[in-house]
Amino acid sequence: MANSYAIGLDYGTNSVRALVVDTANGAELGTHVFSYPHGEAGIILDPNDPNAARQHPQDYLDGAVAAIRGALDDATKSAGFDATRIVGLGVDTTGSTPIPLNAEGVPLALTDAFKDHPAAMAWLWKDHTGHAEAAEITQLAARQHPEYLAKCGGGYSSEWFWSKLLRCARVAPKVFNAAHTWVEHADWMPAILCGITAPAGIKRCICAAGHKAMFHPDWGGYPSAEFLGALDPGLARVRATLPNTAYAVGHVAGRLTAEWAARLGLPEGTPVSAGAFDAHLGAVGSGIGPGVLVKIIGTSACDIMTAPLAQAVPDIPGLCGIVPESVLPGAYGFEAGQSAVGDLFNWFVNVVQPGNGSHESLTLGAEQLKPGESGLLALDWNNGNRTILIDPRLTGLMLGMTLHSTPAEIYRALVEATAFGARTIIGRLEEYGVQVDRIVCCGGISAKSRMVMQIYADVTGRPMEISRSAQTCALGAAMAGAVAGGAHPDFAAASAAMTAVQETRFEPIPANAAVYDRLYGLYRRLHDLFGATSLAENQFDVMKTLLAIRDEARGA
Amino acid sequence: MANSYAIGLDYGTNSVRALVVDTANGAELGTHVFSYPHGEAGIILDPNDPNAARQHPQDYLDGAVAAIRGALDDATKSAGFDATRIVGLGVDTTGSTPIPLNAEGVPLALTDAFKDHPAAMAWLWKDHTGHAEAAEITQLAARQHPEYLAKCGGGYSSEWFWSKLLRCARVAPKVFNAAHTWVEHADWMPAILCGITAPAGIKRCICAAGHKAMFHPDWGGYPSAEFLGALDPGLARVRATLPNTAYAVGHVAGRLTAEWAARLGLPEGTPVSAGAFDAHLGAVGSGIGPGVLVKIIGTSACDIMTAPLAQAVPDIPGLCGIVPESVLPGAYGFEAGQSAVGDLFNWFVNVVQPGNGSHESLTLGAEQLKPGESGLLALDWNNGNRTILIDPRLTGLMLGMTLHSTPAEIYRALVEATAFGARTIIGRLEEYGVQVDRIVCCGGISAKSRMVMQIYADVTGRPMEISRSAQTCALGAAMAGAVAGGAHPDFAAASAAMTAVQETRFEPIPANAAVYDRLYGLYRRLHDLFGATSLAENQFDVMKTLLAIRDEARGA
């Protein structure tokens, strides 16, 4: 049988990447990255509001053409590659990144009436303008529908779908009223490439709907119109435009139109998979399956797990999302994360020691240290805590400094803090019956820092495996394309053929693990003392009060 | 009446300073500093034991000559100065800095038998080799004589007299057995200059005896021979060589011999005051009196207060020392302190940001910040806590960091932490009835940093006054000489004539003080949570366990 190929189209925060993959063995034949031209590094900011982050939908369209054409050009350097043997296309995007559409399915940002209006753009995942609205949604759900919150860990986030829509209704009613419906970027891309413009025809993916829009089969899909209407009547109107079905990756969302096929250089009618978020398809590209925890470790960390739908999985407190089929068909998908990992190390290098240390020089010093030798212990909360406390207003803590504590010791303590945070997530999953048998890491830090990976192995007491691919999100998207295109019957087969881990893996060193067990006990005490509201002896309000004082001081 | 002059001889850690002062108005006519030639910057170290710090007594003798001769040369530049009108000499030294003497009163280090033996040298204040012995003394006193501990805040320190003697008995019995008695540097200097060599004739000052050797009139002087003998029979032998009387500054310890007068260039028979420690005479030189707290703020901070002997002063928990007449005749002397102030700022500048920031550049950024604006809060324990927790094994803590926390914010948080520590000491004094009406600061930081002084005023809610003299220890020693020499009838008169504060003083800014009141509440919670053993909800063992783990890791 002749080789067949799939394409993964991976929309990140600043750019979009296309990857051409051999479906038989996962060989990556061609890739190309297109940086979004609008705004700063692709993000349209508001100088008056640091919470705002928007993107221009035109960048998504132009990016699809440039990235796929570039990747195909790159692939043609490989002997035997033939673009006519491309059997499927998959897409992943950031999220929740909703886009307002008019009744004809055109993004408002692409209409003359709203073409420079920030509220008409895509509301990027990290837009936090809706933080007050998020609190409002959480409060109402706590009173009327606690089951909505139980699936998203107990609190609704300002990064999520309904917070952004409600914010738009409040501050930009003209835009909100002109929007017939809103669509996730992950859903818009497959639809537009397949010529599906009528809003009613756009298929919604379960990954976005379930993790960000409180969609769940238990209550028949999205939240009730009554609940949404109590927040704003306009939300009930939007609710009426949304379907009651959502789709997992691998489902054929549509087929490439002749027009798009020509623009992209792909066969007309190529099946396009339903979309998903980048981290989820990153987990797929890392070989996720039963018992495998995939950790995507970059500036922040995203942890993805699955469990068979047949398994009775309880709600897990503090876990951001538990959604049937959000990662793979036939399995529950779990999403957890840490708000800062690489960003924490970058803070120390770039902000605390500007122009002085480097990750390389600090690592040289830090890797000479034995566990516990520094006497330092830190909490990894400089950007809040996503799992298991779900609290963006927690802040950092470091303890144990003497007059001799060195930058390398501090750097290592920050690395260890993120490892303790990772262990806390694993512990919470297993407490609730989701057994972690293997851990596969991907993302920049897993590829770059042997020290970090060894510390993670020592702190968790488990081997750390590293994904073979350096572009797992795009690879996972290509796998979705391959399944949609029939090159593999399911993701288990696609995974067996197309993913692998590196030969080098990091085994825990027992002596180190023993010390880290003791340090983790102390970490966990600080974690609960400052982060949990439930302990009698907690000091939970210390960080909050500091932030309140800080906000007052800054506003004064 | 013609002017008269007094000389202050101020023995510091690395050098000795002499100062010639006009007794009528405190004018400083001449000064000279002599750096000790032995060891590293005057300190004889042990490459195998970082706790060891010794000094050579010959440096003290050579230093007296060089410093006084130099200061007189300097003073002769002033019109009208006449060295024959010098009426008194005062001495201050570091302490506890005990020196072993043979039966003839000769320091063992100056005898052929022991001339290069480290244990025969002066055991400098910061020699911590006796930490195990200090714990042994504390334990025995807690069982047999809790009253001994009550006067020194609840624990006996490795920096103090009996810890050092016991250590010598244990590790250098030859030296210990050859020592007829031990004398504080502060007592040896007046004795030697006045030709008092017979050990029984050496007068002991109450400052050293009371603060460092558990001397108290309540139990007839030094601790009982029975108690000391239970620690080591040799200590009981030394106890028998010690007098039951100790003297305050201003008491004439003796008069300059003809030989020393000639060597120093001073009138024969000049009265020499009983000695005292540098911080205590620094307080005198800063104008200490009823209701005045003197803060000597340098690498660490020393706080000195007095209260009339007529006042019923209780034991104050956590205060290092409460000794009748240790600072001024007729008053209780109180000594408190912070283990790191300038050292804490130096750590951040020199260790965390080597070759990058400077105190000046960080201050420029930090002084732009409003109180509370950074969201940061720190404990000032990187070198332990001297008052009110008396625990050298407490360590630093910083809380509230985000990914945007800047070096200037961290620097300011460290400054604020030391101010919170200062406020805690003031609060403790006043809780026990020692009213603080004025605060006068001296020492390097008070002279150099307007920002630090303003923060201290804002945090404590009290004006910060700054001593006029930049060499208050030597000035205080000269005042002791002036009183001993009869130029003033008492220290109140000497203080009125010879000391002053600068015109510039730092007033608390109400808006800042209001924010700092709130931040201090949080500081105090962290302080008690991590530093006190008495709270049910304490996390006291977190730092201890980290240190134990650290020590094990370093020893492994």
C-alpha cells in the first residue's frame, strides 16, 4: 500500500504551524510556521486594560494558507512525498477563544460595520476582561446548578466562553446584539474550510464545549436557557443558536471545498476532523491512552489524562475539567494544570536577575546541589494555582533563606516547587481512582532541561518519559486528520503507529526521592495552610489581604 | 574655665578607633583608626571550622598606642587643643570577648608557652564554636536556675562568656588548665592601662558580666560555683577568681600608669572609666536617657533602652538582657536586637544579584513604591531572630511574589521586614511597661539611607531621630572618660552637653502608617506562625525540619 499523509494545523497564541505527517509511522515530512500579523506578536492589546487579549480572524485564514503551503513545500523535499495522498486534516487551536458571527456565519470582525471593533475580534484564551462576570456565573451556578460547577472543579473562569460573552453583552452591547451566535476558533476553522457557513450547520467540538462552556450530556448539552437568561437575556438568545450535540476528534466535521483545496494545495474533499484544543491534541500526539498522563510543560503546564467511559469516575475537586470524549472518543478527558512553570523560571532569570544569570548558568549550579541541601522551599503560585486549588489570586512564597542562599539554590527551589505542584495533581487524580501508570512529557522544558526532568522523576517517584515529537500538538491534529480520513480505524491504532517516546527516560533516584518525600510533606503543609480555606489553622487570607492592599495602593 | 577633653577608645571587630572630644560641647577634634594586623581583617579564623573567630591581644595593645597617638596628632590641628587638658579616658569593646590570663594576669597568648595557640587568644564575640555548650548551659539552667535564664530572655547564647569557657575546657584542656582566670576584653583594657595586673584587682564591668555571664545582684553576682561545677569542675575554679561586684561606666577603674601615659602621649594619672560594650556606649553617645530607645543600625541592629532602677521592671520574655546599670548608672539597661539588617540588604544585592543591582539603584526604584503596592511581605530572619524569639535557627520567608515582582519591590520588602522586626521589639518593651518616647538612630544605615529611615518612621508610627555624631561608640566612651574624670557630674549632664541629634528627622506619614498597620498585622501572624512554639496552629517546625534536611544533605 502506498504511503498516505495527514496534515495537522496547530493554532497557537502567536502563530500557526502546519505539519505534514506520514500516517504509517508518524514521520514528520514538512512543517511551516506563520506568525499572525495583527497586534503585538499576533495579540491585539488594549493599552488601558492589561486583561484584554484579542485576535483578528483574518490572521487565522491567512495563516492556514501560508502554513499549509509552506509545509507542503517543505515536504516535497522528501523522496516519494505526494500531496495527492493527503487523506485528512486536523485542527487544534487555543481556547476558549470565541468569535462572534452574524446570521450569515461571517465573523463580525470581517464585516465593514465592525471591522476595527475589539469586541468583534476573537477573544483569545488569555483575555481576562470577564473576571467579574466569571464570579457572577460561579455565584449563580453555586445557587442554582452546583452540578455545572462540579464538572469544572468548583469555579467558572474568566478565560472561558460564557464569561467572555457576558462581558461583551455588558460593555459592547452593539457588538453583542449584532452577533447571531458565537463559535470557538476550534470549531470555526473546520467549518470555514469545509464551506459550512450557516451557523446552524457548524459542528461544535466536545473539547471546547465541555471544558469551557459547561456542556455536558448529563443535562442535555449547554446550560439551560433559564440559567443563562438570568445572567443576561442575550445569553439565552445565543443559547438557542447552539446545538445539543458536540463531537470528538476523529469525527468528520466536513470536507474541503474546491476553493479551499485550491488555496491550500490539497485534494478537494479531504476530510477535516472536528477540532480540539492544542493541549488535548498535544496529549494525543504524545501517545495518550489508558493510564498515561501527558504533561505539556512550557511557560505553564497542562496535564491531560483519560479514563474509559465504562469506569465510574466521580467529580474530582479542584480539577478544571472532566468531560466525556473531550480528548479521545470513548474516554473521559481530564484537564489539569499549573499556571506557571517556565514562566516562573523566566521570572527569576529575566526579572529578578536581569542581564545577569541565564537558565544555563543557573542550571549548572543547581544541578550540583543535593535535594534538601539549600534549605529552601517554595510554593509555585506566582501566577496563581490552577489545580488543585483553582485560585488565580494565590501568590508565590519562598521560605528558608539565609544570608548565604545563592541564585542557583533559589532557581532549584523554584524548579522543585513546580515538581511538588505536579505531584499534588497526580495525587489528586489517584485519590479519586484515576490511576497514573506512565507519565509522558512534552513541550519546551521537557526537551530542554535534563535537570528539570530528573527533579520531576525524583519528586514524583516515577519515571519521566519524553515524547519523540517536538511538535506534539500539530502531530495530534494530524492524527485526528488521519483517523477522520480513515488511515487508522481509531486513535489507539493511530497512536501505536504514529507516536513514540524517546529512548532516554528519567528514572527516580531512590535516595533523592526519599528526601523529596520529606520536603513534599512540608510543601503540602504550606500548600494547605495558605491555599485551602477549609483548615481551621489556615492563613488563607494572608495572600488575599496583601493583594487587596496592593490593589488599593496601586489605585490610590 | 579652659576647655577640657576626653578620649574614647572604641575596639570594633576589625579595628580600633580613638576619638578626642571636647567635654563642653561634644566637638570631635581628632580621630584615628588602627586595623588589627593579625588574621583576616583582624580575625584569626580556622579553615576547618567556620564557627571559630579569635583575636590576638597584642593587636589591642598596639592599637591603643597607634589609635590614640593618631587621634592626638589629628586634634592638634584644632586651634587651642592641649593634650595636657585631657581629663579622662573611656573604653568600649566588642563582647562577649573573653581572654584567658595566667596567675600573673598575662594573657596566655602573650606567653611563650601558648603564643600561637588559637584557644589562648581572645574569643571574639562572633565565635560560635560553643553552640553545643550553650545548649548544655541553657538546659542545666532551665532545670536548676530558671532565674538565670529569665534575665537573658530564656536562652544562653554560644556568643557568651560561659559557653566559650566551657568549650575551651572541652577541646583545649591544656589552655583551660593554664588559665588562672578569664577576663572580658572590655575589662582587660582599663586594667592593663592602669597597671592592674594581679587578676584579683581587675574590675569587672556590669555591662559584660550582666549581659553575657549571668551576673546579677539578685543572686550575689556570677552563677553559683555549684551550678558551674556541674557543667565542668574547671568552671567552678574560674568562678572562685571572679569578684562579687561589677561596675558601671563612669566608675574610675584606675589611673594611667606613667609608662602607658608616656606611650600614649597622655597625662600620667588620667582616670580611666570602667569599660562597656560598643553598642552600650554607642547608645550613650547617641544621648540615651529616660524614654529614649537608641537603635544602632548597621549590618545587624542593636536596640538599647534604660529605665530608672526605681521602676519595677519585670522580666521581659524574648529580650536578650535586662541588667541593672549595664548602660548607665542608676538605671536598668535593656539590650535587644535584630540579627540581620544591612546584611539582609547586602545579601540581596551581592548574592542574589551579583554584579547587577546596587543599593543606590534599588533604592531609587524602591522609594517610588507606595506601601503595600508590591503585594510582598517578608520575614527578616535570614540570620535568625535575636529579639523577641531568640532563635538563631529561624530562616527567611517572602510571600506574595507574582511573575512581575521586581528587584526593587523585593528590596523594599526586605527593608520593610526589618522595620516590622523593629516594631515588634518596641511593642514588646511597651507591653512590659518600658515606655518608648523617642527613638534615636545611629550607625551606617541611619546615616546613609533616607528611604530606610522613612520606612522605619512609617512602620513604627514614630519619628526617627538621627544621632549627630557618626562615631557614637567612641563618643560614648569619651563621655565615660569625661564622667570618670569629673568634667561632668553624671551622664545626664554629659549627655546634655556632648550629644545631639541632627536637625533632620523622619516623621511618620499618616497614610503610609495606616497601610503599614495592616501589613504589620499580617507580618505578625507569619511571625507567630513560623517563629513561636506556643500557638496551636503553628508551623514552627517547618523551618527547623528544612534545616535538618539541609544539614543531612550537606553532610551526606
